[in-house]
Amino acid sequence: MSQVSTQPIAQATAAAGATAAVSEEATMKKVMRRLIPFILLCYVVSYLDRINVGFAALTMNKDLGLTPSQFGLGAGLFFIGYFFFEIPSNLALHRFGARMWISRIMISWGVISMATAFVVGPKSFALARFLLGMAEAGFTPGIYLYFTQWFPGAWRGKATAFFLIGIPVANIIGSPLSGALMELHGMWGFKGWQVLLLLEALPAVLLGVLCLFLLPDRPSKAAWLTPSEKQWLENELSTEQNVLAARHGNKLKDAFTNWRVFALAGANFCGILGSLSIGLWLPQIIREFGLPSHQVGLVAAIPYLVGAVAMTLWARLANRSERRLFFVAGAIVLAALSLAISAFLHTPLLKMLAITIAVASILSFQATFWAIPSGFLTGRAAAGGLALIVSIGNLGGFVGPSVIGFIRETTQGFTYPLIFVAGALLLGAVITLALGDPSRAPSTSKETA
């Protein structure tokens, strides 16, 4: 008798489990479809606004009288502004919500980016870049924080990988587009680099307005989720955050007293130094091959086209592995070696091949890196910790271009600048391997309490 009554219960339990699994899959795919494409588009525009000055420099430097060191310093000042306002901006997002704050960020950076088209010399160029960084501060860590409010850990790595595809997509689209816009010299009475900066800034303002309508702050405010889907997702996120808070803490001080947060910031510093040094100076490296602006744009897109495929495959492999750190470190080691080799190659084809491998490897590093801090930070600790990692990391965007400009002006070439970047990437690999697995490590504050 007992056997007869137990079997239906077991079957019902199995069916309920299957239903729950299907519900999770369907719910999270719906969230991915609703949020990721728009966020990806915003990031493409964001990254394009960071790097298009590298194409503008092809003629802007001569028009404004900028030396290589002045251009490198001015371009890098973007990240000083970003650094000082990153953490306050992310804490404001945590308080006011993603919809309102990301909208504010995008509209303000779009307006300032347009204003950059009217700089008249080294000082105004440097000021415009600093203000642009100040306006854009908080966008990237804000998105990472937003993901912790929408995606459980099992889905966050996939969401982050899709988001970071924006880097190669921005270059794949932006490089040929920027090269073509540079040819529109005289349009509306503007020089080519002014047309470039004006037209590529406009989408940021438009998308900023759309944020108000397309980015719900939390699952509970999403009209396109059913009540049961909202409840399931809120419960999943709440349970996960409670576990992380118990293990690592969820207060701001828990992030600022965790040595792994600072180690991750150091590794991110090295990665961004490599990524943005290449992104900002690649058009001028290619220009030395003797190509016109529109062809420079086409060639500059190639490394990022390869990188988009590489980072997707690398992220999938890392997500299936329990040794994520080795994938993160392995990618940045390969980038360092490839870039070091490229420094001694003078044949355009071979040099571009080595740079392409380096770019693909850096993108693969970035695609796998961000799942590490998101795996052990939550609440205000996540807001402050992610902002700290990004803000310190973005100082690499100041140091790299500035040092490259100085070295290039001193040595009249790109050999030593590329060696410098390769060394920084190798340091990033060492820091990454020293981390261990933060998600399994107990909180120091909890242990000593």
C-alpha cells in the first residue's frame, strides 16, 4: 500500500523539479532577451566614445599642434576623471536605481563628447577628456552592479560575456565608420575629426533617453515578467546575496578591507592598460604602413573581429571549468607574448597577425575576469568593490597611453612602447594567479569577529 502511494509522490516531485528547471531557463532567457541587447548597444556607444579620439588624432594632432606625449596625456586624462568619480557614481546608482542614473550618465557624456569637437589646443583637449571621463564614470561598474540585481551567479558569467562583446563590436563597427567619417572633411564647415566626434556622440544622448523606458531597476518592476517569474527571480537573488553576505559581508567596508578586491583592481589595471593602449594607438601604428584613413579603419577592425569570436569561445570554456583563474591568467599571458613579438616585427602582415592575437587574448581576459568579483561581492560591498576595481583599473587607461606617448616621442617608434605594454600584461597574469579562488575563501572580517 505504501509503495503505491509513494510512487505518485516521487513522480510529482520529479515533475515539479523539471517544471522549476524549465521555468528558470525560460525566465532567464526572457531576461537576457529583454536586457542584454540594449545594454550591449549602450556599451558599444560607450566604448566608441573612448577610442574614437585615436582616429581623430590622425589629423587632429596636427590641427591642434599636439605632440605624441600631449596626445597621450590628454587622451589618458579621461581615466583620471573616471577614477575620481567612479565610486560616488556607483553608490548613487545603488541608491537611485539603474534606470535614472545610467540615463544621466549617457546623456551627460554624449553632450561633453560633442563639445570635444570644438577644442582648440592641448589645454582644452585635456580638459574635455577629463570632463568626459567624469561624466561617464560609473557606467561600466554600474552595469556589473545591475547584473547582480538581475542575474543569479549561474547566469551572470554569460550575461557579462555578452556585455563585453561590446568592446570588439565597437571596434568592428567603429573603426571603419571612424575612418569613413574622417573623409568627410568640410561637411557643414567642419574638419573630418570634428564630424567624427559630433556624429559618434549623438547616439549616447538618444540611448540615454531610452534608458528611462527600457531599463527596469529590479525584476519586481519589470512589466514583461509574470508575477511568478518576478517572485522566483527575486527569491533566487535574495538567497544568493544572503549567502554571499554571510561569507564575505555586504557593507562598503567589507569591500575596502578585502585584499582580493585590491588585487583584482591591480590585475584589471594591467588589462585595461593593454586594451586601451592598443585601442588608442592602433590607428597610428597602422598609419605607419602608409594607408589612408578609410583603409586604416578597415584594418583596425580585423583584430576585434577575431577577438569577438575568441572571447566568446574562451568565456564558454571558462564557464564550464572550475579553474577560471587559469583561463583568465592564460589569456593575458598569451597577450603579453604576442605583443612582445609584434614589437620586433616590421612586415605589416606579420605585425598585424601578432597584434590580432594580442587583442583577441586581452578580450578573452576581460570576458572571463568579471565573473570573479561578482562571485563574492554583494550589496553595498558590490557597489563599492566593483567601482573600486574598475576605477583603479581605469588608471591603466591613463598610464598606458601617456607612457606610450612619452616613449614614442623619445624613441621615434613603437618598439619600446609595445614592450612596455607586454610587461604590464605579464604583471597582470602574476597578480591574477596570486588570487586563489575568492568565492571559496572565508571573509577575513567574519573570521576575526
